[in-house]
Amino acid sequence: MTEIIETKEMTLTTTCSCEFYDEETDTSKPAEYCYGDCYTEDLEYYTEAFLNPWLEAKAIMADSPVRIEGSAMGWQRRSGYKDTSARAIIDSLSFDGDWTLVIRYDGNDLSFVRYSHDEPTGASFIVVPVSLDGETEWE
């Protein structure tokens, strides 16, 4: 018997995409004003639907150390990693500028593709739990 694994995907962006929902016509259209609530709501959805299930699957806590392994970062398409806490993943992948994160969770792996001015084809990231071995520095 083959187990079917559902992959979830969402987008988190600094570009506001607030919408106005018209109940009468059952349609949505871009809102004239955006107060930043859409980013906050998307961040809360990421925590509930992506981060928390991943933490549970890996049997770790939000303050547990993780390593974010990245490739094709920046205009020079470099590779590297950052050790941080699970709760700080989004902060570690964001920067002061315009960016979009495509977040994927397949029941086991939590991965990200970040698009920005310097990463038009996307920088890829995967998050893995790490153990504190005395040599790992994390936030």
C-alpha cells in the first residue's frame, strides 16, 4: 500500500495583496487601501499550517535549533547556511526590500524559494533540525 502525501504550498510576500470580497457577486478584487493586515494574516497562516505541523513531525520545539541550507542566493547565486531557531526561519530568510517566499511542506520537508530583484529565478532553501554540539552557533 502506498501512502499519499499531500504537499501544501503558500506564498508570503512583502508586496501587499489585500483584496476586497464582494458577497453579492461572490468575487474578489484588489482593495483600494491596504493596512498590512494581509502580511500578518499570511504569517499567522504559515505558523499554523506549515511551521507547527513540521515541528510536530520533527518532534522539536519552536525554540529548537535548525539549519537553513540555501543555494542560488543573491546575484552571484551563492550557497551557504544559517543556524537559527525554528521560530526565526522567516526572519532569517527576509531582508529589507521586496521579496516573495514560496513555502512548501510535504509532511516531512519544509522548503522555501525566495524571489527578489537579485534572485529573479529563485534562491532555494531547505530547513533541517540540528543538534547543539558546542560548535553550532544559532540565534
